[in-house]
Amino acid sequence: MDKKLDIKPAGLAESKFSKQELNYLYNVGVNNFKTKNYQRALSMFQLLLMLDANNPLYMKAAAGAYHITKNYLSAILAYRYCYALDPSPMNHDCKFYIGVCYFETNNWEIAKTEFEDFLKQADKNMPELNKKAQLYLLAIDKKITLAANQKNQVDLVMNG
């Protein structure tokens, strides 16, 4: 007779994993991420979040895994939650990556707002991300201008 192992998420939250065991699981996820086993990494980070949903380190790791696998909506939510859990300068890059996710989904106006908000607190940022945010803003302005010009050309052709 085979017994099925039934793991319930509520039961995981009540588990008594030591800090050392949680660190081990986190490092397994990080190693999978580094070796481009993104789905395995994401699974590990999701497990860790079931064990400790309010840990900004696990949330940021999950956000990065969502991001790299192009699950941008989940990445945005995870980055936002990570920053809400710990708005310290260590997690301020989450605001930058939210802008990147919006950029990747062609939400130019929202991306622009996110990058501008990120740059308003430049003293909390990493200098290389400030430069990248400025480049994203230039690219967004070009895309918005190009879209407006194309619309004007279509209107001109359609309306004579």
C-alpha cells in the first residue's frame, strides 16, 4: 500500500525549520538560479515564502526568478511587496526592477513614472542603476515620440 505524502501550505507555515535549514534551502535556490535552473530556483523560493511569507530576502529572490522567466506581473508584485517589507536602501533596487518589468511589457507611461520615482531617491540607489534608469527614460521618450508620430501619420492618411 502506497501512502501519499500530503503537504498542505498551512502546515508548512507551522513547520519548525531552523535558521540553518532555511539558509540551506535559500542557497539551493540561489545555486539553481546561478546555474540557470530558474524554474527550480523559483520553486525553492516559493517554498521558502510558504515557510516565511514576510521575509524580504525570499521575496526578492522570488521576484528575480519571476522576472528572469518573464512572469512580469508576478515579478512586479513581488518586488513591490519586498520593498514594502523592507524599504531600506538594500532593497531600493526593487523600484528600478519594477520599472524594467513595466518597460518589458510596453507600459511606457508606468515605466517612466517608476524610473522617475527611482531617480528621485538617487542617494539610496546604486550608481550603475541610476545610469541605467536614465537610459531607460531616454528609450521610453523615444518610443512615446515614435508612437505619437506614427499615430499622427495614420490620422493624416485617414483624414486627408
